Amino acid sequence: MFTVYVLYSLTATRYYIGVTSDVAGRLRRHNSSHKGFTGKASDWQLVYTEIYEEKSEAMKRERELKSWKSRSCLEALISSAGS
């Protein structure tokens, strides 16, 4: 199983989209001090997930979400999952 996930940081006021087979472990690594995009903040929270059987499907969906380049579309997706 592979998970497409969206994180949000209140400090950075940014979203991050990724794929993993271990969401909890990946979130811990995002919140640890390191170089890279998510290393700038340590308050990343999981706000959205989608689960796929195949890694290729998950990576395709990740690319799709990243191609939106629209915060409002991403926020609409997140809120629709909560309703």
C-alpha cells in the first residue's frame, strides 16, 4: 500500500505533497531538522491522504496534485474529504 499525503505547516503557511509507504515515519522525518523544503518548519501536520495499491498509481496521483499549482484547488480537495 502506498499513500499520497498532503502536509500543512502553520509556521510556513505552506502545503507539501508526497508519497510513502510509511506515513507515520515519513511525518516524523519531515518534522525533524534537515535540509530541504520541509526542514524549514517542524510543525507539519497530516491534512489529507489517499491510499493506492500500486506505487505507480500513487506517484501518478502525486504528480497530478502537484501539477495543479493552485492552493485553492488543493484546499477544496482537503475540505471535501472532511465533509
